[in-house]
Amino acid sequence: MSGPQLRHVGLNLTGADTLEPGEAESGLYGFWIFLMSDAVVFALLFAIYGTQLAGTAGAPGPAALFKLGPAFVETLLLLTSSLTFGLASIAMKYDRTCTGLVVWLCITLALGLAFLGFELNDFATMAAQGATPDRSGFLSAFFALVPTHGLHVTAGCLWIVVMLVQIATFGLDARVKLNLLRLGLFWHFLDIVWIGIFSVVYLQGTLG
């Protein structure tokens, strides 16, 4: 009697897949380590931001700069993109034609780009009000934290494009599935970080 099979959502590690369970497990474990190191970076940026909240040096502060409406829209866009990526993972598991997977990945990409568009508009509005990183410690900390997350979302969008090319070129082989699982971990991680940014930066700044 064989032992229990190692299984991951969306990745069939038996049958036709050429990737051994141990190899897949190692690949995901290594990516978890990367995410934890990235989490440490964001934790440090949050800590720096917290220490610089009062360091406005006569420049505009959070209450004068932040608008809750656009930040809430950005939150909805990113959380919805997490849902659509989850649906893409389900399609990867059950839809052998790849059509559903590609559609949901494209929707996720569109939502990610919309998020970036809103965020860039926020930065442009702040710059027009004279709120640039060189004005105060608070603004330096803000532009260290929030755009770093935006760069991660940009990288995630580029990664989705790469995965769409890989799906078109190689189909859903084991390596492509594993890369999609890594991308899923990365994308959901960005949503968690954004919830922290929305709560600590925008909610605290406008309602505190």
C-alpha cells in the first residue's frame, strides 16, 4: 500500500507531470524563503515610516495629503485581483484547454495595471502639491514604503505577461504550473502588504 501523495492546489504531481513531488516541494520552499526576506524588508520600511510620522518639517502631513477614496479604490482593485488569480489557479487545475486560466490571468493583469495607474496618479497629485521625498523625513519614508510596493506590483504584472507567453509556448507542463504557483504566492503576498499599507498609512493618516 503506497503512502499518501503530496498534492498542491492546481499542480498534479502524479501521472503525466514530469516534476517529482520532492522537487516541487523544494521549489516552493525556496520561494517561501524569498518571500520571508521580502517581508523583512517591508517590516523595516513600515518601522521607518512609523518613526517619521511627526517629521514633517513644515511640509504637508498625512491629513493634508492622503485621500481615502482613491486608496480604497486601489484596495478594491488589488483584492479583486487576488480573487481572480485564485480563479486562475482553479482553472489551472480543472480546465485542460487553458482558456479559463489565460482569461483570469489577463483580468488579473488588467486589475494590477489599473491599480498602478491610480497609484501613479496619487503620486503625481502629491508632487503637484509640493510633497516630494526631499521635503521631509515623513515624505521620504512614505516614498520609500509605498512605491516599493508599487515596484513589486509592476514586477508581478511583468511576471504575468511572462507566464502568458510560457503557457502559449509550452502549455501547462509541470514547470509552468510550478512557476504559476510561485507567482500566486507572490501576488497574494503583495495583497497582504497592501492591506498593511492601507491600514497604517492611509487609514491612520486620514482618520487618526
